[in-house]
Amino acid sequence: MGMPSDRPPSRRPLRVLHTADWHLGRSLYGRSRLAESATFLNWLLATIETHHVDVLLMAGDVFDSTTPSYQAQQLYYQFLANIAKTDCQHVVIIAGNHDSPSLINAPKTLLKSLNIHVLGQPSSSPSDEVITLSDATGNPLIRVCAVPFLREGDVRVSRAGETQDDKNRQFVEGVMAHYARCIDEAQQCQDRNEPVPLVVMGHLFTAGGVTIDGDGVRELQVGSLSHIPASVFPPSCAYVALGHLHVPQIVGGNETVRYSGSPFAMGFGEATQQKTLPLVTLSDQPTVVELIPIPCWQPLVTIRGDLAHITSELHRLMESMLPYWVDIEYTGAEVVSQLRTHIEEQVQGSCLSVLRLSDFTKSAVGLRPQQVGESLGDLTDLDVFHRCLDRHGIPDDQRPELIQTYLEAVDLLGREVDEMVGNS
């Protein structure tokens, strides 16, 4: 008979699914994405069952707006009601920059009774952001540092005479200090109690992160100086689940620090991406990450070229019988006076929908490209501000400070509105 071991008994491997950036309620050039979102959430429930997921981590941007529609909220709460019926033991959700902190926090007490943990806004007490998830018998499974999106007002105090570089530096230092306090609290909890895998959640822009034009990622500070270095996450973290960037990617070359990415293409620039969800296995062994491919339910495609090429590509797409949403950029040398009419005639009665038509021959003669299908609702507030700067001919060297001032004003207004909603 062998000598007794001092090592604790091996744990059953824990399966954690990481998702983020659902942007419920989002539209694309006037087309609602609610049906696509509903299909994804149903697929997500089936995936949780198929892969016997123990914990779901949702790393922010549940909604596309701080004032989501009734239909978007209904999708969210129906999903939470459905996941509570599965064998998934815990769900942890943090707010992103698109979310209303008070809206995410509102059902906090009720959801906790279903083992759904929501964190809408950061806390001055690190212990509020450290959650120990336990099994049905009370044995701890993992410890989660769940840090919601940190706005500038959460981590720094404005002072007169600051330069933009000063603001960016103080913002980065403030974010890093907040994460350090939270992770230190979790590690102290590890020392006081039974040690379990430590997982960190965050919604932020890390240095070196990859974005794509038109993916809808909102840059809340100007320039890369405000991006957070990957060193903020120590090696003691078994896994880091991030949200905010829509391209699935690892951070700093570390396979266990990841952005899950958005579940479907937010814009035509993401149309060729294979979206995935990281399925993370935590055990006594090194962390294992498996990528689960997400099906594409709404194909998007961009066609660029002259009229002959565009016509040919439209016919090829129609033969596929797939319901493509199409973005057309006419770049031919000749001006086509009835371009829109011609395109509409080509796709009439087909399964194709042309969401945007840009005629770049007009820009070549001094006018802006014609964009058919674009509405104000398809632009972010920052898009509109950029266009105002363009319209008024503001020099490039003056723009960073103006943009940062605008972002600070919008952030302040959003916080005041959120407080009013929370107090009502």
C-alpha cells in the first residue's frame, strides 16, 4: 500500500465557455440583426448542452445601445431564463462600453438566485469584483475577477492644464491599478481559502489589439497610447476572457489571454472572418483552449469594380440561392447615370439584398460618394462628429484634442443619464 500523498485530490476538469460583444439590437444599414441574434443565442444554448459547459463568461457589450429596445431586452432575458434550465452551473456577465451599467445591474439580486452574476459598474472595493463560483455542494470551482468596462471618470481625476498625453498616461495607469487591486484581492482570497483556478474578465482595448474598419468598435480614447499593455494580466491567471474587440484573437502571444470576438460579422469588413468561441478546460493541468466555430447565418459580401464586374458577381451570388446582404462599390471609369436603377433591376425577385451602393466616380470629380441605404441610425455618435470635423475643414493636428474633449463630454453625459435612470 503506497504512502498517502500531501497533494489535494484531482478536480474534475471544468469547462468554461467565453463569449462577448453580442450587441443585441444592432442594425446594419437599416436592417435589424435581431433574428440573427436570436438564432445565435439558441445555438449558444445548444452548444452549452453539447459540450457540457459548466460556466459561461460574457465579457461585455450585451447590447448595442445604453437604451436597448424592448425586443433586444426580451432576447437577453429569455436567454437567461433558458440557460438557467441547463446544466450550466454559473453565468458571469460584465457590462461593456455600449451597455448601461444600471440596466445590467437592475436584476442583480434576482439573477444571483439563478447563479447568474452581473457586474454593471466598477466598484471602489476590489472584493465586489471577485466572485468565487461553487458547485451545488458548496465546493469552490473557480475564482473570477470580473471587471466591467472602466470609463475615464472611474480611474482618473481631471486636472487643469493637462495635455492629451497626460490624460492617456493617467488613464492607462488608472486601469492597470484597478486590475492590480482586483487580482491582488483574488490572490489573497486564494491564500485564505482553498486555491482554485483564477480567471479574469475585462472589457478593454489591449495594446496590439486588431480591429477592422467598420466593425463598430468604439475608440473611447484617442490613439494607441491609451491601450492597456498585456502585462496587466499576471501569469497566475489560468485564463483571461476579454471583450471589446470584434476580431477573435490572442493577446501578447499568450493562448490563455483572448478576445472571443463578436458572434457574427458586425459589418462588411468582417464578412470573411470565421467567428469562434473559446471553450476553456481548467484542471490541475495547464489550461486547454479549443475554438468552436460559429455558423454564419447571414452572409455578407462586398463587390467592388466596374459595371460589368458588379453585374457578373450579382448573377453568381444569385445562383448560390443564399440570402446575401450586399455592399456595392462602383469604381468604374465611366459615370453611370442610372446606376441604382440598374442594380435594382439585376437583383429584383432574387434572394439578394443590396444594403449599400457607393458610387466612387462622383468623388473623383469632387463630390462625396453616393451611399444608398445609409441612415443616421447606422452611424455612431463618433462617426457623426468625425463628419462634422470634415465638413468644417478642421486640420488634422487639431483633431485629437477636440475628439478627446467630445468623448469626455459624451461620457459625462452618459454617466449623468445613467444615474438619473438608476435613481428613478
